[in-house]
Amino acid sequence: MIFTIAIDGPAAAGKGTISKAIAAQLGFAHLDTGLLYRAVGAQMLQGVDPVKAAQSLAPSALRDTNLRTAEVANAASKVAAIPEVRTALVAFQKSFARREGGAVLDGRDIGTVICPEAEVKLYITASAEIRAERRFKELSEKGSTDFATVLADVQARDARDMGRADSPLRPAADAVTIDTSDMSIDAAIAAALAEVETRR
């Protein structure tokens, strides 16, 4: 069975948590496509040319435990705006999406560019303030930071992701939008699963 679920949305909207939960519930394979860009961004921070890093990216690079830092996240957003980087990573994502047994992919251009033929397309969003609050709590546990800086980072990343020339972040025309601003994690997962079940 080939069944693709494409989940897009801005940073800290909850798409990663929702994607993992749906994949686990349905027994589908899951790919956080942002990790591909984080892996390239991490290599760029080490002085590697981002295009070369993308073209030679090995699956083992996705297991790097340092890919979740704020510095790598910002680098990922920057390399994602480079057309040659995106081209190098598209084939991997397309192949994963149509694998036998079902697949859930989350990112920023899954429903619009990577998998326009996906059986289900969801756009997970939340206000910038709510997303910054979530990220602030997460980062506060790892070290000192302040909310104003986190909010500015979220807004800057949104501007980059939505304003880039190649594959900008936007909902697919036939995507179902789920705003998680006032939702619990469980409620957001339930809403997403309900949408998936109506199309299975």
C-alpha cells in the first residue's frame, strides 16, 4: 500500500509531534525533512560548502545529536533558501514519500512541491507568539535565553521560509489547516488523525 501524508507548517507549530504520533498510530514510516536541512546547516557551520554537503548527505548524518540546537535551526533555514541545496534533497524525499507501507513527511514544502499527489495534506500552524512561547520553554530548559529574542528568531525564520523564491512555505491549495494555538497536544493529534481517517 502506498499512502502519503504531507504535513507542512512553520517552526514550533506542532507538526513534528503530530507527524510522529500519526506515523506511530498507523504504522507508517516517518521523515522529518527538516533534519535533512539541519544536517546540511550543521555541516555549513563547520565550514563545508552547503551545496556539496547536500549532494553528499549520508543517512547517518541525520542521527547527529546536535541537530536540535537554535544555531543549527537558523543555519537550516538559511541553507533551505539555496535552490541547489533543495534540488539535491528533493529526490530523497520523493522516494521516501512513495515507499510501500505508507509514509508521513513533515516540512515546509511537502504538500506543495515534494508530494503534490499526497493522499492527505495538512497545514499545521499557530500564532508567532504561541510558537515563540513553546520554543522559549524548550530552550529555557537547556540554558539561558529570553522571550523577546526567541520571538524575533521565530518571526525572522517565518519571513525567510515564506519569502524565499524557491518552494516558499505556504499551505497547499487542497490542504486542511489546523491551528494549534489554543489546542492541547492530544487535541491537535486527534484532529489530524480524524482528517487522515476520512481519506483512508
